[in-house]
Amino acid sequence: MSGRRRFLQQFGATAGAFSVHSLFNQLHASEISSANHLVRDMSATKVAAQEDYWSVIQQAYTVNPNIINLNNGGVSPSPRVVQEAVDRYNKLANEGPSYFMWEVLDQGREPLREKLAELAGCNKEEIVINRNATESLNTIIFGLDLKTGDEVIGCKLDYPNHMNAWRQRALRDGIVYKQLSFNFPIENDEEIVAAYEKAITPKTKVIHITHVINWVGQIMPVKKISAMGHKHGLQVVCDGAHSFGLLDFKIPDLGCDYFATSLHKFLSAPIGSGMMWIKQEHISKIWPLLGNGDPRSTNIRKFETLGTRSFPIEQGIGEAINFQLAIGSKRKEERVRYLKNYWAEQVINTPKVSIKTSLKAPYSCAICGVQIEGMSPADLGRTLFSKYKIHTVAIEYESVKCVRVTPHVYTRLPELDKFARAIKEIAATVK
Ligand SMILES: Cc1ncc(COP(=O)(O)O)c(C=O)c1O
């Protein structure tokens, strides 16, 4: 046996965290295994502050080292192991698309459904693999049997694509779409639940709730709202675009009826990958968005009649799940929350600076808004990029005015120190 092969086998024996098609991934999987071993007896909140551990995770990403990306809420990069999988599958598909896609790569869809179901803590017969949260929510919103006069309750800080879908149903079918207003942060679940309950009338059929409000990162009490909604005989749709792969929960524990997410956000799956969950008893009642030969079927696959799609992207999701499992969902949640608090606590007492998100664990994780008095969010966002090369997103929407900041597991503390310094310097220059 050659020295190189023996070397690889030796590392392969301790690896196992994810696929090891390249030397880097083989060594890195082994490093993650060793790092996991070193922190195995620590609580997730303690591991959150172990820089040696997270430096191993940071190595998995190939992000530009000169630009600080703090908009992982928009879309997140994939680790190298996921990128390489997509490249491999793409090369394979192009060796003979109809054979390698439909007869080889397609064999991976059912195992992938199983993996996703395991991560989500649900039955695989409730999981749809698709392209993003928008596709999932449009499927649910347009698939529900609702008639003229039926009411749906959402909030003004839900995601625009889905508010538009409900508005389209209102125009087309005469349903009534009501939207609540909230002034986040709110550190009181009961206040939020009560606002939804107060809006219910005998005509209300559905509550649409965003698990993590994308504008300011508020974590909504989905479980409590679902329990309240069910008491009134309503169905609950949950937009989990920013929660799945970040917060440590199992979908059925939320108590909702429908759950939608994008896997290219916190799960770091290939860009253009999503998932929908429909509670088994509802599957037959939801019309597929794209026509299917048996639209009232109880088979969840009736929602996957998309035609030719990117098999490499879809199959790459499997590596993102492996990577997630190698870290552990609870550890990831606590680390990202730690990173958010790390920068926010540095600036919170700076004159003219205000934080727009609760720093208490039950109410936020990754996303946090910051504003400087006397400066528009657009100007702040522009200054952060032009002067410091820090990428964030400026938000001026409904009641929200801030720059939204979202770190991810690959974010390094010195980058957050630089960001906090930048905020203080900019605030000091505002008259
Ligand atoms: C709360 C929320 N829901 C849904 C979406 C839509 O995600 P996608 O563009 O991946 O469909 C987003 C996008 O940022 C979002 O913030």
C-alpha cells in the first residue's frame, strides 16, 4: 500500500463526519471528529465560546477573507464539502443527463427525504423537497380550500412574497386577509398570542406565522399560537425560512399544520434548495401548485411534479445535513446566538446606537437589527461597506428601521470586533 493511501485510510478511520471525496474533506472530517471529542462533555452554551472548536468549523467554508459577510439571513454560503458534492453531481449529470440524472442521481431522492425527515423529526411521508420557502408557501397558500369570506390572519412583518400570495387569493377568491401590527422586540409570548386570538372571528380559517421575523429576528411563539389556533378550529401555516437549520427544534413539536423553509439559509445547503412539511392528515386536502395526475392523493410526492430541475443542487442537500449533524443543531444554535450577543453587547451602550432586537435567548438567535440615530439605514449600510467592507442589509420597512446583521458559524470574532468598532466610529461622526 502506498504511503499516501495508508495516510488517507488512517484519517478515514477517524473521519465519518461527512463524505470524504477530497483530501481536504478527509482531513477536515477527521479534525471535526477530534474537535467534537474534545468538547463532548460540555454543554452547548459552553461550547459556544470555545474558539478552538469553532476555528475547525470555520475552515469548512471558502468565504472571501477580505469581505465580512454579515447578511447570512439573506442566503448562506455552503461549506466546501457541499460545493464539491454539487460540482461532482453536475459533472456526472453532464456525462449523459437523462441517464445520470433520472436513473442514477434520482435514486438519491428517497434517501434524502429520509435524512431530511430525521433532521426535522417527522415522518418522511410528510416531506417535500423543492427549491425554497417561497415555493413551499405558495403551494400551501394556493393549495388550501378556502372560499369567499374566509379569513386569514397574518402580520405586517411576514415575508412580502407570501403576503402577496395571500393578497392574490383575496383578489381572486374573495378571501379576507387581515394583518396584525407589532412593534418588535416583544419579550412576552402571551402578548403576541393574545393579538392573534383577538383577531379571530367565526370566519377565520388560517393563521400564517413567521417563525423568525426576517426584518428584526424576533422568534415568534409558534407552539403557543398553534395551540391557541387549534382551540379555535384553525389551521396554522408556519414560515420557517430562518429557523430550520438554526434553532434546535423538531417540526411536529411546533404544533403547526404546515411548515416551509429554505435550506440555503442556515442549513448551508446548495443555493436553490427548500423543503415543505405538511401534516399527514392534510396532504390530500392541499391542491398541488403544479398539476399532478392525482391531485387529491395522500402521497406527498404529488407536490414534486416540477419537471426537470437541478438534481446536483438537490442531491447536495445530503452533504449539508451531514455537516449539520457533525456540529449538532443545539451547538450551532448556541454558537450563532453567542456571536450575535458578542457584537451587540459591544455596541449597545454607545451613544446614538440602538439595538432593535431582544438579546434574550427565547426571543432571538442569529438576526439582530442596529440603528444609529441621525443616520438612515441605507447610509449606514453603505458606509459599512464602502469604508469597512462589511456587508449587511439596510431595512426600512413598516415600523422597522435598522441595518440587519446576521453572522453564521463561519464568522470569526475579530470580524465582529471590527464590525462593533465600525459602528462606534460611525456613531461618533454623526452630528
Ligand atoms: C421570513 C422569510 N420567508 C421566506 C423567505 C423566502 O425565501 P426564499 O427566497 O429562499 O424563497 C425569506 C427570504 O429571505 C424570508 O426572510
